[in-house]
Amino acid sequence: MNAIISLAIFVFLMALSVWGLALAVTRRTPDRTYIAAAVVGEVELLIQAVVALIVIAAGHRPPSMGEYLGYLIATVVLVPYGIARARSPHANHWDAAVMAAVTFAVAVGVLRLLALW
């Protein structure tokens, strides 16, 4: 895995987490801009996952393959859950808090993926 790209994704997801927390504290629902930024983050995660799978298929494997794949799947699956909650017609400020928690967890997962590689 490329450390610079992984760290850039980490920083972006942490910024999303702080943004979501700010929305929740100010009791505002996730707006379109925030949701669009979360979609950009998900696209970054998908590209990272595809590249990692291509590298694994080429023969370069992390020492703990099962744990690595678990983290890889978790990082790709969690953000769409938060986006679905945020896009709900009944979204409230707690959904912004959920997105903040999800993006924080995924950011930590990206760092763990980097450590496992």
C-alpha cells in the first residue's frame, strides 16, 4: 500500500469526522455538501481497496491476510451505511453524529490497514 495515499485518505476522513461532529453539535442535519464529500471519501476507499486486491493477486501479501481483508471490507462497507442514514428523509442531527463516528472508525481502519501491510 502507498503510505502517502493512505495518510491522505486518513486526513480526509478525519476532516469529515470533525465536520460531522460540528454538524451534530450545532444540531444540523447532514447537508448535500457533506454527503457529497462522504461519497468522495467512499470512492477513495474503493480505489484503495481495488489497488490492494490487485497487489495481493500479484503475489505481494500482508503477513496477516485474514485480518487485512477484514479491515479492508469494513472500511468499504461502513461509509455507505452512514450515507444511507444521512440521506434519509427523516435525518436529524444524530445522523450527522453517526456519520462522524463512522468516518472516524474508517479513518482508524485505514491506519490499521497501513500498519498491517
